[in-house]
Amino acid sequence: MAGAQELFYKITEIDNTTFTILILIAGIASMAIRNSLAMPGLIVIIMPLMLGLSMVANFAFVSFEFFQQNRIDQWVMGVIAAGTSGAIIGIALAALVGKLFDRKQTQTA
């Protein structure tokens, strides 16, 4: 259990500018898909999901040293890549859950 807590702490331990950029990317992606959802209120669940997945992707990029953190252009590229990949995975998960929910409703009808 201590290992999981330490991992969670490392994932959430990011600086304010990185966190702000990840929030902006998740917010823009949320606004883009809001109108295409069957229930637009689900965006309240999807945006934090995208933000969390973006934080996990950022942690993976930093841990595996895909981008150098000491150069500003590499840092920005890493944060944008993490935010984009988190948004894409979040949208895919939301679409998968929606598809499964729709399939369940059609089987019961």
C-alpha cells in the first residue's frame, strides 16, 4: 500500500505551470466534445478523467525521460504531448463506456 501511495504522490507532484497547461488542454478538449455527448452533463466526469490521464502521461514522459526537462522547448513539447494523449485516451474511454451502455440498453429492449 505504501508503494501505491508513493506512486500517487509522484504523479500528483507537478509544478503549477505544467498543471495549468494540462487543465487548459483538458478544458479545450472538453468544450470540443461537449455537444457531441448524449448527455452533455457527463462532461463533469470526463474533464477530470482527462486531466488525471494527462497527469499520468506527464509522469510517464518525465520518468522515462522522453523529453528533457531542462530545456524549455522540450518541456513544453512534453507537456503538450501528455495533455493531448490524456485527452485522447479520456475521450476513447468515454466513447467505450457510452458504447457499452448503449449495447446494454439495446439488449434489454
